Amino acid sequence: MTSIENKIHEYFKDQLSMMHSDDNSDQYIIRLRFNDVSDEEEETACMYLKDFEDKLLHDLTLKGIYEIQKVTFSKYMENVFDA
């Protein structure tokens, strides 16, 4: 997991922050959080994510790492309640 995290960090630099599961866990999970993504007139956050997905799946090369079967994206919404 650390080698995958290092490769992604090397490619995207400070554009995102990452957390990953322990190497001894049953499922390997990497969570990515983007830094400074906002909607602008020329580029929306959705367009930025589609561009990121294209770079991640086509430009980034992970060689020698076996058993990567799929990559999924999910939306995390944090609910805050103010009493």
C-alpha cells in the first residue's frame, strides 16, 4: 500500500492528501481528498474529477503491483447538526 501511495503522491504532488488501510488488513483501501477544488466559471469540480480519473487510469503507471482488480469512487457527505 505504501508503494501505491508513494507513486500517486509522486505524480499528483500537493493536489491531494491520502490515507490508506494497513498492509495487514483484509481489504486494501486508499482514500483521496482533493486540496483546493472549487467551482469556477471555466472549470467545475465535476470536470476536475473527470480529468483526475482519466489521469489516474490512463497516465499513471503502477507496474509490478499485483491484484489491483478495480477502482471505485464514492461521495462522502459529512452531516453536521447544530442544536
